Amino acid sequence: MNNRELISAKVALRELGNYELPVRLSLKIRQMTRSVNHLAEDVEAERQKIVDACALKNEDGSPKTKSRNGAEVYDFGTNTATFNAKLKELMDAD
């Protein structure tokens, strides 16, 4: 399972956890969710390292953001292609 599939599984398990299911099934989903969340935290930490390396910086050294379609996103300036390549590598890793 690559990291992209891992993140999809995390979302799916979270959705399943919202349903009223038999106790045994609910317990199994909770156990799987805990396992997947643990791995997803590692992926998120690596993603944040890529953001920190590629994003433009504010005066205080934090990643700069900009508004796009009403949402705040990181500003990579000319590093966008580098960020996308590194993120793809991370998400495609097993």
C-alpha cells in the first residue's frame, strides 16, 4: 500500500466510524483506524518537511501562504514544480 492509498484508507475508515455498526465490526474499524493514523502521522511529518523546504518564507521564517479560491495555501513561488515532484515521490512511496 503506498502513502496515497494509506491516506484514502484513513478517510474511508473515519467515515465508517460514523455509522452505527455491530460491536465487533466497530471495534475492528477502531483498531484499523488507530494503525492507519499512526502511519499517516509519519506521512504528514514528511509532507511538512517538504513544505518547509520548498515554500517561500515570511520574515519570521515560517512558510508563506496566499489566498486561492477563498482558501489559504502555501506559496511555493518558483519552487512549485519541485514541491509537486517531492510530494508525488512521498505519496507514491510504499
